[in-house]
Amino acid sequence: MSIVNFYLRNLKKGLKPTHTPEEKKAIEEFNKSLANKETFIELRFRYNKTNLLIYNTEIKILSKLWNPAKQRIKSQASRQTDNLRLDALEKQIMEIYSGFRLKSIIPTLTQLREALEGLTKKQVITAKSFFQCFEKDFIEARSKHAVYKERVTGSTVAKYKICIKHLKDFEKAKRFSIAFDNLDKNFYNRLCQYLSTEYTYKKGKLMQKGLEDNTVGNTVKFLKTFMDWSYKKGLHQNVAYKEFKTLKFEDDTIITLNSDELTKITSLDLLKNEKLDRVRDIFLFGVEIGARVSDLLKLKAENVLIEEGNYFIKYIAKKTIKHSTKHLIIPIRAEKVAIIKKYEGKYATLLPTISDQKFNEYIKELCQLAGINNYMDVYKMIAGEKTFIGRLPKYELISSHVMRRTFITEALKNGLPAELVMECSGHKDFKSFARYINFTDKNYKMKMFDKVWNGSSIRIAS
């Protein structure tokens, strides 16, 4: 006869007749304080009439969440993953004991404990909470232990952490304990509603309410990535997450700088402002080669190629290096070669050292100083609706990505074939390439149509 029971470890101190009134009072206060402290759940396996194995499951809960009749965590506590763990432990200890008995062996407590620990060590991850697995196991697996082509970068890890923050904020605001087995359609709807209409965050000096659909979509996308990984690891059997839709909004507002605005930046007198002078050099060099800022700021002297007196930048884009080792080769004009020579030997990189965040901050300051302040309507997609946010001066909308968009737009305006521009920018298909093109400049449109109306031929970039 063998039987398995689960109990909360008794941390309470017992009262004895020999205790003084002061001691009794202290013990009673101590026992009362335990109500708000977590305690471990113990497995107790009795066999062969007198043998009793006491095994710590390593699962901790508040005593008020325990159902002593069912010997499981209460269902409303949203800790069903832990209940599954208890079910598994009960099954495992019975199977281990049966294995010994089939060999006509009555196992010792030590033999049982070692056999059970051997199994639980392999499955210890299943006893961890949703967030423990997300924050530690998943991120480590994707950033450190994955094969090279599947390994994620630091920027992706940062996005995972933003997703985790959004989920924790939702959990706190809605008093909803997130677990593997309670992520269903109702959870999805509540999460999207909260992030789109209730979530508050600080942007600059102002508090904002409601995240854009693209940001909500990213949270859902990374949540699904984690749920898919944990499902394949056998940590849960919940497949409802596969139906979660990822919100996405293609912004039709493409910010670029035209040739007049670039001239304004170039002609600024920055002799007394070394900081913005360096930022201007980085920005203009970025417009020259169309590289992503993550690649631009990591360029080194060995990325400069000189052939027959002509200068080129040769590099492999960080975003595609896992899938392609093809070098992008972009020619540089003489005035931009001067930027390279200006910083030669001064830094470990080709251009001055600066963080992405500071660079984006200083670009706005640079463009404001250059008078790039025409007002633009700003829209965001929130909760499925295109929402007018307000009118902002253009310099406030300038970011590092404007360099790449400006490179592509200006190259096409000046007659370079789209195929050649794509070869330099590293785009593989025209659909993604088209998101970087801005032909909304009215003066440019009039100039091109004038050529048609006057009978001049125009080379169409294709």
C-alpha cells in the first residue's frame, strides 16, 4: 500500500506550557505573520506501511491560496502550471516505486529521493513561472545558446524586455496573474485593449496614453515567439496563442530631407559647437552611403576601399549577416572623403563614437538649428483607427533612419536606376524598398511633369 499527499510545510511554532506569557505572545505574532508569507509545498509519500518520504517540491505559495481538501492550489489563483507540476510529481513517484517493486525491491528513502531528483532535474524548468522562463531561460536560449543563424542581437533582447514590461504592467493594472495556461482569446482582447487605450508612458516631457498599433503588435509578436518556444520545450499545452493577431500599421508618412534642407545643414557654422559638428558629419556621411545607424557607427578604417583614386565603403549589413555574407559597396564623393580624413586615427571607429539614443537626440537639435521647422501633420494608428496627434515641426520627426530614406529618395530623384540603389542599400525586394521612397515634394513633382509637358524625355527609375 502506497499513497501520495501534498501539504504546506508547517512553519508555525508550537506553544508549550513552559513558555512564558511574553514568549507565547511572540510566538502567536510570528505565526500570524506567516499568513502573508509564502511557504513550500511538500510531497509526502508513504509506503510499506511505515516508510515516509518527505520531498520539497520547490513550489512556494501563500497559505490562503492552498486547497487542503484537494491538495492543490486554488483554481482562481492562476497557478495551474504549478498544479500540473504536482500532478507530474505524483505520477513520477508512483512510477519510480512501481519500478522498484517489479524487481522485488523495497527502496530506501535515499533511493527514492535520488531517483525522483534525477527526473526533476531534467524537468526543473517546468516548475518555473511564466516570467521566470521568459526573462531568463528564453532570452538566454535565443541570445546565447541558439545556433548562429537563429541567435538574436542585443537590440532584439531589448525588445523582448519591453514586451515583458508591457505584460507585467498589464498584470498589475488588471490584477491578472499571467500563466502559460490562461493565455486565451479573452486575455488577448484585454491585453490589446489595455495597451491601446489605457497604458500610460512618458515620451520626452509629456505623458502619453495608448500605444500605437505597431507597438502593440510587437508585444503580441514577441509573446507568440516565446509561447511557441516554450510549447516546443514541453512547458505547456496551450495553443490558443496561435490565434493571436499581430496588429500592424504601414505609416504612409515617409520623412526625408530634400537637397535644400541638406544644404542648410551643410552650411551651418558650427565652429563653436564641436558636439553638433561631429553629429553633422555622421549624419551627412549616413546620407551619403544609406547605411543603417547600427552599421554606420561601427564602420572602421578597414571598411574603406580605394581603387584607382576612387573611395568606397564596403561592409556587410548587420541585419542580414546571418543569412548573407554579401558585401555592400557604395561610392563616396570627395567632400565626404574629407569627413573620413577629418577623424582618421582619432577613434577606434571610422566616425566619432556616440550612442544611438544620443545621436537621435542631437540630430533634432541640429535640424532645428538649421531651420528645418516646417510643420507636418502627425498621425498614429491606435486601436485600429488612424488618429490625428497634432502638428509638429519637422525637426522633431527627424531620426537616424531619415539618413537611409534620404539616400534612397535623392538617388532615385537624381536618376539612378532602382536596381543600383537597391544594390547599395541591401534591399532584396521592391516592396520593402518602396517604404523608403518619398516623392511627395510638390516642387519636384512639378519639375518632372514640366519636362513631360514640354516634350522632354524622363528616365523612369525602375
